[in-house]
Amino acid sequence: LTPKTSAFVIIDPQTKLMPAIFEGDRVIKNCVQLLCLGQILSIPTVVTTQYAKGLGPLVPEVACAAPGIAPLDKTSFGCFGDENFVAHLKEVAQGRDTLLVAGVESHVCVSQTVLSALNSGYAVHVAGDATSSRTRENWQAGLHRMDRAGAVLSSTEMMIYELLGKSGTPEFKAMLPLLK
């Protein structure tokens, strides 16, 4: 992974959805870390909501970690089923061929987005610990499906350290407090 070829896609961490998500606090914490890394390394980031009128806005922690990034609201489960998402991604992530994906729900919106991204020619990495579903079984089924389809499953820290590349840099020092 390199910052210059990557873009983050954070899917649907919303106020009315996250309380029902298996280990939702873990997902929020890890999404926040990825968003902070995106800011530090200037990695383009797209954040979505699923029918915000019904499922609410982004959880405050995620909204605060994504200053200046307006969430794209969608009704299609997979992000690539929304024309605004596709156009926005092409605009903000021009020349990027790798998507770094996190969010909810693993077996619905995340997996459908990942499958479409793979079919669109993107390399896709999923931070498995920054995703979940309402049940552990559906979270794991979603991860398994994405893995079998060709996505690279890793963790939040694996992405962070791979994108940082080395210690001792100003970027590493900026991320370090979030990693302790």
C-alpha cells in the first residue's frame, strides 16, 4: 500500500445503526484511526451514509475525524450502485487504483461495495477490524465473501503501519498517540 495510489472509503457509520452493530465501538475507533491517517497522509477519503433520513447522520466521532468531508447519502446498498458516489470517487481519487475500505455492514453495504470495486478494476483492502454487522456471523460471512472474491483482508494497524512505511517521520509521530 502507498498513500499516492490509495483512497479510503468509509461506509455508513451512522447514529441509528451503530448501536445495533456487533462490537460497534471497535468499528468506530478503527474508522477514526483510518480517517486521521487519511488526513495526515493526504489520502483522498469518501464517507457514505445509507438513507440518512432513516438511519441518521454519521456518528459524532467519525464526523469529527473527517473535517471537510461531507458524507454522500445513498439508497443503494453497494456504493457503486450510486452514480454520485462513482462520480465523486473518480473526482477525488483520480489516478488512485487501490481502495481501503471500512464500515458497516460487512455482509451488505461493505461487501457489495467491495465486489463492485473489484469488478471495476480496483485493488481492494478491507480493514476487517474496522467493519462489522449486526451479528458476528454476518460480519464474518461478509469478510469471508470479500476474501474469496479477491479483496485483501487486513487490520487497521496493518494498513496504518504499511501506509506510514517507517517510524521517525512527522507523519508517524502524528499518528503515534492514536496507536497507544
